[in-house]
Amino acid sequence: MADVNIIIDGKTLSVPAGTTVLEAARANGIRIPTLCFLKELDPRASCRMCVVEIEGARTFQHACATRVREGMVVHTDTEAVRDSRKLTLELLLSNHAVDCHHCLRIGSSRCDDLDPKFCEMCFFCDCVKDGFCELQALAREYKVDVLPFSQKHNTYPLDDSTVIVRNPNKCIKCRRCVDVCGKVQTVHNLAASGRGSELLIGPAFGRSMAESGCIGCGRCVEVCPTGAIHAMEHKDELVYYAHRDGLKTAALVDADVIPELERVLKLQPGSVTPEQIAGSLKKIGTDEIYDAAGAEKAAEAEAEALLAEKLEGQRPVILTNSFAAKAFLEKNFPERKESFVFYGSAVAQFGSALRGQADRLFAVTPVGNDASETEKTHPVDITVNPRELARIMIRTGSEPNPKRTAELKVLPVPQPGGKFGRLLEKAAWSMARDAAPERFTVGELKCVICHNLGQAREVLESGEAFDVIRVIG
Ligand code: SF4
Ligand code: SF4
Ligand code: SF4
Ligand code: FES
């Protein structure tokens, strides 16, 4: 597509026709704040945080939904734009159960004089998203110190019927969760009901998550900008058991938590190592720390054995180690159950290898893994995500330190032979619902990796012939 010439904040840019103002700005290092926008999905344009001034337009325009035009002149950070964004935040927060201190001193603050460092240590005013919340970060950035409108928020009960916890009193109705559940995962478990201030985002007919069609994939948790949907937390339990004398504890550390940990602790990318995390866990009393890479190898070895056996008499084989994908496949494709092969995740391998040898098992994993294994099926006692780990570290004074490292043990488990090559290598979940599933061959085998459940549905319904279909949950 041809390029068009535009000016953003005085910078002359040449960008592909059809891109939005937001994409053009981001591609050129110009930041425009967003709340409802999700990369790779169609914009909802509902939150008004991304408003910009476009010369010749009579009103502010949404940068996320406005396409560039030849000669367009855009201003992203004028006083009027900033005032508009601040008003948006004030309105959102006046209808919000503010339980945190970091939006400076908004409404519900229960301490008279606040020191942000102290707040991070305190257990009193606690929102799971405190310190990691997009709404809070914007409230700080736009200096929303005092709310000009009277605070009136709904007092819906907390839905903690599963490990995916919903707190509608912190929902800003951005609908990111609705889109990721419906458009990416094709589960369609979440929707809006009611109107105006009574508008509620959740499962249909006011059902709890346990009663709903939720498969526990945790993708809504990943995209929610506030504390309105979050994974059940276990950080306090981990500290409690790790500290306790006479209990033997073991932890699995997945190095994939490092980028998020560095981000929330505001550390340089690449500065934290698994050995430093192990050092921190040792400091709070964990007895043994294991490397998740070894557990992943064990998962691969199990998958290899099961796959080789199944391929003797069955094509295609539909392979996954995600509890959420298992629930999705069983619910949506029950007629294909003869094709399913489920193998244990790295956490499951760790759980079965160490169960009986330690009194409490912990797993430090990215958030998706936490949410995708329900309380009943979870193979370890406590799972924490990188944000919980960061808060454990802050509260116990055990932040990553190059001078405090510990060795990570390798699980004594079978190692794979590698005969299925990249089919069983680590593969990432992806938001991109339009991106093609990854097709390739391994010897004679025609294989495909589906990076989300929407892709899995598309492949399974397409009738395209494969020998192995691997599904990432
Ligand atoms: S969701 Fe964000 S703004 Fe709301 S209480 Fe929690 S941290 Fe504060
Ligand atoms: S956990 Fe997954 S299935 Fe359940 S509501 Fe969230 S996105 Fe939908
Ligand atoms: S639950 Fe979170 S992601 Fe969903 S609409 Fe509310 S704030 Fe947005
Ligand atoms: S990010 Fe554009 S309106 Fe929400």
C-alpha cells in the first residue's frame, strides 16, 4: 500500500496508508495513552484516553480508530488534550472502588500522609493491581490527585468462585476481556449487560465464573487493565510456608517470568537471571529451587511417547498440555475425542516428580499458566505470577541482586529424543486471531501449531488434513 505524509507533534512522517494515527505515532516513538485498545484486535474506541487534536476536525478524534490521511496534522499532547484525558480519568475513578494509594491521594485513601515506598510495603489498602494498574498509572501521570465528582460506585459482590476472580467494582467497561474471550479464544463467555451506571461485564445471566462456560484460559486476566479480573493470588501463603520452620518447600522457576518481573520492578531488561530469583526465594526460606527448563523437557518426553503411540493408529492427533485447551476441545469437539492426546505441563511434571518429597510445592510461572490450571487439578500447592513475585520481593526485601544468587536444580526426569523437532518445542500463545496457524512438516508428518483457541477452532472446522494439530491454550 502507498505511503501517506502526515505530521504528528511537528514530526513529518511517511506512513503506510490505512494505518491508524495510534499505529503511526507508536511506530515513530510518539506515545499516546490508551485503555480500551488491544493490539491486533479491531479498536472499540470506547475509553476516550487516546483522543488527539487533528487540524481541521471540529472535535477530538480517537487515535486508535482514525486512519491517517495525506497531509493530516495531529497534536497528541496539547493542554486541551491533556485536560480531556484527565476528565476521562476523573469520571472513571469517580465510579470506581479505589483501594490503592498510588493514584496519589484519591478518595478512599486511609492514611493521612503517604510515602509511596511505604505504600508498597503495606498490607492495609490492597488491590491486586496496585503498582501494576494501567488506570492507576494514568491517574498518576495526569495528576488526578483529588476527584472533583462525588464518588459513587456499585458494590457488586466479588466473584471468587474459580481462580479467575472478578471484581466488577473496578471494571472500567473497556471490553478488552470480552474481545479476547470472544474474538480470540472464541469462547464468548463474557458480555455486557445492563445500561449506564448499571452496565456490567461478566458471564451471561449474572452467572458466577464457576457456573459459566469459562474454560479458565486466563486471557481475560492478561488483558484487563485494572483489578477487575485477576488470577487468584497466593503470595502471602507462599511467604508464610517458605518462612515456616520444619516444612520442606520446593519451587519451580520459569525464566519466562523475567521480562514482566523486570518491567514491574523497573529494572533494566536483561538484568535479572533465574539464579537471582532463586537467591530471592532462598532468602525468604524456600529450601530447593528447580529450573523449569528441565520440567519442560520432561513434558516434551511425555508428549513424544504419547504421540508416537497414538500415531500408530490415528490421524490426525490433536495434542495439548493446556487444561484450558483440553476443556475447550472436549466441549466443542467431543466427536473427535479419539484424536486427543493430553500431556502434563512443566508445572505438572514438577508436581509429580516432587510430590511426596517436599511438604509444599510452589511454581513461579507467567500468569497464563496460573489461570489455566484450576484449583482442583493444580499439580502444585501455590502458583505465583511475576507480579505477585515482585510484591513478595518488595515486601520481604529480597529484590533480585547479582550478589545473591542460588543454584537451580534440574529435575531427575526423562529427556526427550527430539524426534518431533519443532512440533514440541516451546511455543507462545498469540493474540493475533488473523495470523495463520504455523504449518510445517516433520518428516512425513504434516503438522500445525495453533497459537490460540480461535485458530484451533478454525483449523478443526476447515477440514484441512493434518497428521498432528498442536493447540496452545
Ligand atoms: S484497579 Fe487500579 S486504580 Fe483501581 S484500586 Fe486497583 S490499582 Fe487502584
Ligand atoms: S478465562 Fe478465558 S474463557 Fe474464561 S472468561 Fe477469561 S478469556 Fe474467557
Ligand atoms: S473486566 Fe477488565 S478488561 Fe473487562 S471490561 Fe472490565 S476493566 Fe475492561
Ligand atoms: S484507546 Fe482509543 S478510545 Fe480507548
